[in-house]
Amino acid sequence: EMSLLHAGRGEDQTVHIRDGHKSFLFEPEKILYIKVDNVYIEIHTVDRKVASRQSFSAVMEKLPRDIFARVHRSYAVKKKIITIGKGYVQLETITIPLSKTYREEVADLLDEDVF
């Protein structure tokens, strides 16, 4: 039903999101963050937002782990553009909650202390 990832050679990797009759291709580097909103998942990129009905865990399994980190039960962010605060991550002008469950894992990924 919904295809998520087309693995090409090296940097040609794209994420394929399909919702109903529409298909969207994303370069993982252009995705800023992913948010769960009720039954939809929102993919926020540098130039658009796309909503799709699919599971958050299915998307997370297919995204490159070296680029994205889950920071909350409802959010995943692009690692290299965030700064960490106590209880939140900052993505440019967007503040995203950082749950206790993921705090230590995110801190280890970024070699920072957030306690």
C-alpha cells in the first residue's frame, strides 16, 4: 500500500511517501522533522509539509539513522540542525518537546549533557 524507501546508490536514497493517489519523494537531507498528529504523520521539509496516514514507527525504520533521531513519542528530528535544552530541542525557530524517554539517547548522539 505505502512504499517508504527506495534505496539507490549511496546519496541517491529517497523516501517515497504515498497517501491515497498522491506520491511524494523526499531526499532525507531535506526533511527537517516528522510529527505525529492524531492518525496522520506530518513530514516537514525545507519547502513544504506533507501529511500521510501511516505509522510513525514504519517511517522511522526506513529513514537513515545517521540523519534522524526520535526525540518524543510524536517527533523525530534531523540531528545536525538541532540544539538541546532541558525538555526540548530547538530546530531553528521551532521548539519541539524532548521526552525523558529519549533525552539520554539524544544527548549521547550529540555528545551533550542535557540534565
